[in-house]
Amino acid sequence: MKLKSLKPSMKENKRYLLLEGKFKREDVEEAIFDYIGVLGYAKANPVFISDKILAVNREMIDQVRGSFVMFSTKKDIKVKRVSGTISGLGKKK
């Protein structure tokens, strides 16, 4: 039996954040957990693409960015750019 793939309308839309500063992956996860909690973390579904690129659910982008602002007193995590594609992060406007 062949597994059926999801329809495009059922897939999760992601946004990609280009992060800058001195931080570890654990710092990013801690910032999101502290601000939006476990349920918000599950809804945001953050996934590291590389050391500085984080993929987040489109609907939770504002909460994730807010968590970095609230966490900035402990560590230096800043969002340099947000894009709908990974290649769009490298382009300067």
C-alpha cells in the first residue's frame, strides 16, 4: 500500500529567519520556551536549517520574534531578516 502525500493546502507554510549574534541553539530554544511555552513551541515548530537560519510556522512568526526581544537581556539574539524562501535571505533589497 502506497502512502499518500499531503495536499499542498494541508502543508505547513514556513518562514525563514536569519539570526545574528552570539548564541547557541539551546539559547534559541530556551527563549521560545520561556516566552510562548510548550504549546506555542509546538505550534511554531522551529527547525534549524543551518547555524543561523531558523524555519518557523508562518502563523507564529510574531510570537517567535517577540520571544527574542524578551530574551535579549540574557543573550544577544537578533533577527536580521525574514523571508518566505531560504534563497531570499541572502538577497539585499
